Amino acid sequence: MRTWVACSLVLMTAFAGCNRANSTRPKQLPYIQRYTSSPATSLASVLADDGQWVMAPKDYANTRFSSLDQINTKNVGNLQAAWTFSTGILRGHEAAPLIVNNTMYIVGPFPNPVFALDLTRPGGPLKWQYKPAVISGAKGVACCDWVNRGAAFGDGKIVFNTLDNQTIALDANTGAEVWKTTLGDINQGETITMAPLIVKDKVLVGNAGGEFGVRGWLQALDLKTGKPVWKAFHTGPDTDCLIGPDFKPFYPLDAGKDLGVKTWSPESWRQGGGTMWGWISYDPQLNLIYYGTGNPGPWNPELRPGDNKWTATLFARDVDTGAAKWAYQFQPHDNFDYDAVNESTLLDLHLPGGQLRKVLVRAERNGYMYMIDRANGQVLSADPYAFITSTKGIDLKTGRPIENPDKQPKSGKVIREICPAVPGAKDWQPSAYSPRTGLLYVPSENLCMDFEGLEANYIAGTPYLGANIRYYAGPGGNRGELLAWDVVHRKKVWGVKERFPTYSGAVATAGDLVFYGTMDGWFKALDARSGDTLWKFKTDSGIISQPVTWRGPDGKQYVAVLTGVGGWPGAIVSGDLDPRDAGAGDGFVSAMSDLPKFTEKGSTLYVFALP
Amino acid sequence: MRNALLLASCLLAAAACRREQREIVHSPAASHASGGIVRLSELQPGQPTPEVEVRNASEEKAYDINEGKRLFAAYNCSGCHSHGGGGIGPALMDNYWVYGSHPENIHDTIVEGRPNGMPSFGGKIPDYQIWEIVAYVRSLSGLVNPTVAPSRDDHMQVKVAEQSKKEESTEEKKKP
């Protein structure tokens, strides 16, 4: 009897095993080759394959350049929509999808769901989705719509941030939660919107909330456990800012003890801003990360005398310890909310008459294109790439901007025609660089503003601004432009003017194409050399996200972009703001009052391929 | 006829008097003590029961509405709702009301907060100030008498003065 039972049990198990093997394996299409071995888990191994898109900025240098050239200037005219996917959230989509091991990962706007799509099967069906438990009150402290700029991949995990200040790591294959860490407090006005960056065994995350008087920071978490490893504040004493014996700024302007305290009126550094919601670059040879900090709070500069360090500052830090190597403050005592969170593109350039220089290039919010020696922080050049009245140039000897006394904001007085406006000549939306053309493709804004300083009351968890503002189009009337900048010869080569601010990222490819989207819903491919529009496609909603490109398992090159207008300039649509108040949306609505005539809300991923 | 004229001018004088009224000691401007239920939905099962209207005394006083306007900026309401056009929070100058347009609805929204990001100010600021803010918020969409609504202010002009704001719809929308 016992033997019989045992025997039948063994048989049943065997049959069950047979069944499982037969029925659950998906039918494969003949042209698709599945990975037979387990997929690569380390970031270094997936980075080596240029056919993927494994971090939002594409690579540590933040080039957003892909060496794929199957789609090129000759055939891009035939590009077609292949399939679409909806995140179901009608708010601004700013994220870059990731493509790792034939899976696409998308993070939506708040409540920040994560979708994994199987690229080995037609139409990219859902592999798994993850819905984080989030605090809905976070929406009340998100300055600029409920955006999220994307996830990161490393160690077999997908890591992303939620608006309510969590960093969450998921198993990339199953979507199972591996760890989560809460890093901030909405009752202090903190949120997180940036795409984390994974470097070695660390996840780098910074906070947002510069409009709420938060105290900005960047921290490194252990990729294995989510435990904080180091945290660098951007205001306050040197020990908090991880400024120690290694700190060697290039300019005397940035040298001295505890400047994060001394350059503020007493205690105001505690509500001083200097957040970090933008991009981080990494140079593996120097072992340094580069990133800039946000605006000081409140906006009305008369209320915070001093240089307000380390707001609007570029930092170079040792990635292992967080120790600052050097810093350079773009805007001491920032007058215009010119956050310095834009991407630093790391390039090794043969400059005219010189040797190879390791530089970083930045299209700064203040309208200047900076070239900075990334080993020591020396500003090699700072050339205007936009119309500027707010300053009269950058003094390369001292590093300070040359102020324009006519445009200094004052309390109770309206100062007119300050250009660029608060969102800058370029906001967070990242540029792309093609080594084939030597051009940096910059999605820019052409906006000016009227600014009246007001009293500001600090109430934790509420806005801390002190300004009445309205924006409008700068000279020419076009509110945006995709411009190509020759980084070596330091000049604009061409530009494509856009009706609305160009608020999507750009991608450059070895097919000599530049892809970007517009707020009125066009997804475009330009000739990377001439700037001619070679192809465009009208999507369902305005585009403010970051396009990506990859090689599918079928060997074909794909291009994808998320639509869904919103963000700061698109809040008039995503948040139903009323343009009869020119100051709505912190002044942006007055420049965008016609946007509702061109686009509605959206939430769609578009994937394009050649037929 | 003469009597009618006399009566009319008496009424006008009384109204004007209230417009200029300032209270030093604040009696509860309005409250839910009237026993009514504050409904956020137009749907109710069975026979409709009459709604108890809450009268916000601040809505009749120019001083109170101006105070509401000052407090709207001072408590950083304007940081999210701007001058009525919205931003982080919804626009308040249109006729779309997520949580109801009646004074008691707006009062409760400020006190309790709302799950889409509206902070709860209950216990943080005096109740009479909340009623002043309620009166000002309603003036943004033309729901108070223009003779008591604030006129053009001294700051950068970004919208028409509250007293020039026309009510957009007599049918106030209440959407959950």
C-alpha cells in the first residue's frame, strides 16, 4: 500500500512537471531569438551593449547618443508607428523608458506605477506591473505637475523614486519588491521626481521642493539593501555638505569655511533650497560624479542677502564617499530661480590650438553654454546660446556673472523684460550630443518675464516664493527652439523654431538623426547635420518626455517616446489651470494660454519602426 | 410711493452698513450648528431632504473679504492657487468645483484638507479667518456681491479685479 501511494505520488509529480513545461511556455515567433542563458544582471554588462537603453541619460557621460544607424537620413521617411501602450495617467509624462534584456520599463507620473513590457513578443505585452503604496498628499507639494523622470537598472533590479519620497528597488524579472527606503517628508515640502543614477554599488537620489523652502540634498544608497551610505546637503555647515580636506574649488568665490552657513542671513539656510532633481554624470576614470543644485528659496532675492551657497552650484564629488572635490556656483545669490540641475555632458575634446581636454558642457538655465574643465572646475568658456537681459556675461576671471543692475528683482516693484524667464533658456529637458557631428542638440525655451518681489512667509509644507510673475515669448515670438551647438567652435549652427517651449529631451543617433517631441504633439526626426525635418508624426498629446532608441530581439531598430502633456509649462492642460490669471502656475500659464487649443491630456507610449 | 422709496433707502442704508461693518470680537461667522448635513454629492437616495444653507456673515463685509484676500496670500494659499487661476492646486476662478462651492463646502475643504493635495488647516488658523478666506475664495469666481468684493490692487495686474468678476453660471457645480 505504502509503495503504491509513493509510486503514484512520484508519477503525479512527474506528470505535473510535464504539463507545466508544455503549456506555460509562450509560443515563440520564428524571428525572435530568446536568450537561452539567464539575462545579464550587472549594469556594466548591459551598458556594453549599445543596442539597449539602460539608464535615462543613455550613458554616464549623458550624451543620449545611440550608435544604431538602421534608421537613418535615407529611410526615416518611412518610419511608422509599430505599437502603443497607455499608462492610464493623464498627467505630465517626463520619463525615459528603459530597455534592458529585451524588456521595457516605464515609470508613470504619480502614483508612479512601473510597467515591464516584453519586447520579445508582438505588441510588447505586459510582463508585470508594480503599484507602489503612496501618500496622495504628495500631489500638494509637487511644484510642477506629478512628474517622474525615469528608473535605473543595476544588479538585476529596477530602481525608481516616488513623488512621496520613496526609493524602491524591484526584481527586474518579476517585479517583486526587493527593498524600499523613505528619504524625505512631504510635510517639509519634499518630493522626489528625478531618475536615480546607479554607479557601482550605489543608487544616487536627490530631493525636489525648491519652491517649498526645503533643504536640498543628494544621497547614495546601497544598491543591495537600500540603506543610506552617504548624504550631502547643499546648504549648511561643511560637515553636512561633505566638504572636507579634498575640496579644492577653482575660484576664490567658492573657497572658505562653512560658506553654506555664512552666505545666508542667520539660520535661513535651513529653508534655503538647493535641491537636486536633475541629472548626474559620472566619469569612471576620475571616479567623480557631477551634478548641479537647484534654486535658493524664497524666489524673492531681497529676502535672502548673501551668496546663498551651495544653491545653483555645480558639484564634483567622489562617488564612493560623497566628498566634494570642487564646486562652482553659477549664480551666487540667484536672482531669477535659475536652478542649476541641467545635465553635464562629459566630453573629451580637441580644443582649437590645444591638446585633448576633459571637459563638461552644460546648456545652463541662465542662457550660457558653459565649457568647464571637469578635473578642476575651471570655466573655459561661457557663451550665450539664447537671448539674455538678466546678466551681461560671465567673468571668467572670477567666475561670477556680470549683473545687469536694471533687471534686479525688487520688492513691490515690477521689473519687466527679464530674459530668460524663471524656467530658463533650457530647463531639465536633456540635450543630446553626437560625436559624428560634434553638435550638441539643445531643446530650448525662448521666454521673458515681468517679476515683482513680494513678502514670503515660511510655513513648512507650503510654497515659499514671494513673487508675482508672468512669462511671455521672447524676441521672435517662438517660445521654443531645438538648436544645434558646435561645442568646439562654440557657436550655434542651426535651430528649428517651435511654437511652444521645447520641453522634451533629445536623442542623437549614428543614423545622423535627432529625435525630439513638441508640446503640440509632434514627434520629429531632424537631419543631424542640416536640421531639416525629415519625418514627423502627430501623437495624441503634447510631448515633454525623453525619447529612446534600441535594437529589438528581431534585430530591428526601434524609437519610442511617451506622450502626455503637463509638467510646468503644460500644467494649464494637465491641471486645468485658468489663463485669465496670468500669474497662474507660477507665471507660466500666461505664456501658454493657447496650449489647450493644440493638445489635450495623454498617457501613451508610442513605438516606431521601419516597415 | 413715498413710503416705498423710504423703505428702499432704509434697506440700502442697512445693507451699506453691513458692507462697512468690522467686528472686533469675532462671533462665530457661521457654523454647522444649524444641524444640516454638508453634502458633497448631488445624489442622495430616496426623497431629497432640504439642504440647510449656511450663511457666511463675512461674505457681506468688504473688510472681511479684503482680510480674506490678505490671508489668502499670507497663508500661502496663493502659492498653489495663484490669484485664482491655480497651479499646484486647482483654479478657483472658474465654475468647476471639485469639493463644492457653498461656503460650508469651502470651509470644510480648508479645515479638513482634501486627498488630492489640499493641506488640512484645521486647528492651525482661527475659524473666523477661515470664513474670511471662504468669502474671498467665492469672490474669485464672482459668487459674492460685487459691491463688497475687492477692487483693483496695487500689485502687478495679472487678472481682473474680484469686483469685476462675473459669475459664470448660476448653476453651481458640485462634483465629487
